[in-house]
Amino acid sequence: MPVHDWTRVSAGTFHHFHQAWIIALCDALNSGLLPDGFYALAEQVAGGPHPDVLTLEQTEELEAWTFGNGSSGSAVAVAERPPRVRYTLEAEAAIYAAKADRIALYHVSGDRVIAFVEIISPGNKHSQPALRRLLDKLANALEQGRHLLVVDLHPPGRHDPDGLHAAFWGATPGTTSRQPFSLAAYRADICPTAYFEPLAVGDKLPEMPLFLTPTRYINTPLEPTYQTAWHTFPQRWKRVIEGA
């Protein structure tokens, strides 16, 4: 199913789809895609991440606790199979140091948040303060060791002229007029890495990596969960979005 043009409907109409997509993603992750010990919940906390900081030592313990027995389930080792995206961008330590609803991924050892999936809404980018709050939230999560997957199906505006990924990462490539949307996975580590995929209306959503640890990730089923949310979307607004 191709990505739709969500500028044809109001922010409130997209919000309905946004909520349905979040639940579909959570259901897919919790139905066997995540390895044992991990689970996903729809997150509705407006503030920053919880204070249980995932330090490097905790990450190493998590790696041993989960994957030490040789069974990784659907998790993929980065060294064996790097994520298939067009752009991989490693942050320089010096540059990086200067720098609504979502899904939170937890691990059962202390129910620690280890990753976030953020589906961007129009309201996240409608003003400079709103965009700054979003970028600060993403940066705080990454600095505290939480991996990120950010899905932005809204074209750049005057506050993010090169797209959300460029505004957050502070480097090109960004989105273009031909491919104005962005999918970006961010691996939290001593030197973070970004995995960036631009796309356009009519494109199929590719699988994107969602990191569980700095060395392991799962492929997130964006396309089938988007289809699930679209299937129950009101016909009245499907006709508007599809230009019928």
C-alpha cells in the first residue's frame, strides 16, 4: 500500500489514524516479533523519559541477559546484517555533544525503557517552540541510551525546511521536494548512528531497524501495520485522501 498524502485532511483526522497505527505496531511487536524479555506499550507521558537511565554497563548486562544463551529470536546482529537503508550516518562525538503519543519499548529486567517509536503529528512541527520541544525530547532520549525510530509522513515546513531528520541530526542528507517524508532509526551508543530513508507519496513503507541494544535490532513492520490502520479508517476520509 502506498504512503498517502495526509496534507489533504486535518490534523485531528490524522490523529485518529496515528492512534490506530500505534496500536497496530504495538500488537505486531508484542505478537512474537520482539524477543523474550521485551514488550511494547503505547506511551502517553507528555514529559521526558523516565529517570531509569540505561547506562553502558546496563546495556552490556541487557545484552548478556537476553542474548547470552545464543537465542535471539527475531533480533538481528548489526555486525552480521547491517540495516538496509540508503543512508547510514555516524555522529562525530564533538558534534553530537553540542547537539504526542509514541510507543515505548521495555525490557522486563526492571521494566526499563530501552527504545521509543515516535510517529510525528502535524502539531509537532507547526511552530518553532513545538519543534524545539520535539527535538529536545528526542535528544534527551538518545543521550540517556534509548534507541529511537522516528516516522515523519508530513512534508517539511518553514521550521524544518530540510526535514525533521536534518533538523535533529544537524547534517545532510535531508528530505527533498521529490521525497519529502522521512524514516530514521537512531542507535544509542557512545557514538550514535543514524539510519535514514527518505520517501514520497505513493512509496511503499520499508522495514526499518528498531534497536534493542547497540548490537541487535529487529525489522519494524511499518507497511503491514500501516495497512491494518488504514483498513478501518473511515471511508469518508479515505475518499478525500485518495482524491476520489
